[in-house]
Amino acid sequence: MIRGAIPGILLAASLGAGPALAQQPAGAAKPDSAPPAKVWTTTDTWLAAGFVVGIAATMPFDEKVAAWSQSPSQESHANSGTVKFFNSYGGEGVLLLSLGTYGVARIAGSRPWSELGLRATEAIVLSGGVTAVLKGVIGRQRPYVDINDSHYYVFGKGFGNDAYSSMPSGHTTAAFAFAASVTDEVDFYWPKNTWWVATLTYGSAAMVGLARIYSNAHWTSDVIAGAGVGTLSGLVVTRWHRVHPNSKLDRWLLPKSVAPAKNGISVTWSNSF
């Protein structure tokens, strides 16, 4: 019962966390209100602590869940198109979505959508950097190396050795970074749409985590860790820009206007949208 329930708990928790996070005052300031006073809030500290507790709580079940996900009864799910889709979504998918949104919005001259695409890209890059360091330092063995040993760690072995870079899950990190940043940007510009956007993005991120478990690439606790790093990275990125409006990065990337021209494209600088 416990083995079968953990993936469902992960999905339900993620679907519930998105709308709740979007309602946090520091991360969801409205356009006509004062910017948040802090990039990191007390709520974030409690949220990080919650993820740590989640990691600790799922570790005792890592091997059981891994064995269950690779059992004959689950083989059709592990090899399904859904698992492959969400593996791709958490890999290059969210980054392409972010960059694509930014590019199309710049052509269309939309400031809100440009910011959304840029913030999501920044969040993915930040979370990816944090994840790369953690993977290398922790040096945790992946389940496909030995599905019966989730407690094998070698400090520093994760650098340059994919088989020992299990924690956190990079795909899950990217998906949750995308979810957190997009949800927060939507809540800033289009608050009435926050609920369904949060449900869609956080739900998709949770599915990425499940796909990584089914692919035997990560332990359940790796996925929880990735969700934590990604979520907090997304919130920190959007808040940082609210605290530091008109940053050098924004002055460099957001004012640029790209438009089709007769002999290719025309690139101009404009602060009007």
C-alpha cells in the first residue's frame, strides 16, 4: 500500500503546492502594489524545511518504490509514451518553451510575456547550476546501478560520472523551476489565471518526477530534492527582479525589439511596449 501510494502523494502535493505558493505576498505582488521587500522570506525557510523533511521521509522507501516501478506490473507504464514525453518535457522541453516564449514575445512586442519567458529561462539556469553542484558533491548512486542500494554515496564522485549524480533530479528541478517562475509571473500580470496555470505547470512538473522514477534514473527522494531546488529557484528569481526593477539584464534583454523585415529581421532598441 505504501509503495503504491507514494507517487500519488507526490503528484497531489505538487498540485496543492502551486496555488498555495502563488498566494505568498512576497512572490505575487500585483502590478499596482509595492514590490516585495525581500528576495528570501520566512515562508521560504519553512518551505525549504518542508522539502528536507520530505526527502528524509521518503528515503526509507526509495528502494521499495524503485522495485515497484520496475516490476512486471508496471512495465507498460515505464515504457509508455507518457513517460517518454515527460522525460523530454523535463529535459530540453521547459527550456525550449521558455526561450520560445521570450523570442515570440519580443517579436510581438509584449512586455509581460517577454518577462515570463526570460524569468523562466533564468530560473532554469539558476536551478541547473545549483543542481549540478549538488549532484557532484553528493555523489549518490543511481537506481539503475544497484536498485537495492539507495544509500551509496561517494563525496565528489558525481562530477563527471553520471552514474553517481542521482541527487537531485535535474529534470525535476528544471520542471519545477519553470512551474514556480511561470506561476508567479502569471499571478503578477493575470492573477485570475493563477489557479489553472499553477495546476497545469506544477502538475506537469510532478509528472516529470514520476517519469524519472519509472525510468529507473532517480530515487523518490531525488525527485523531492529536485522539486525543492526548482521551486525555490523560481521564486527567488522572480522576487529578485521585483526587488531590483530595471536591472542590467532587463535593460539589455527586455527593451530589444526583433521584427521581420524585407531582407531578414530588424533588431532595434525600444522601451515602449
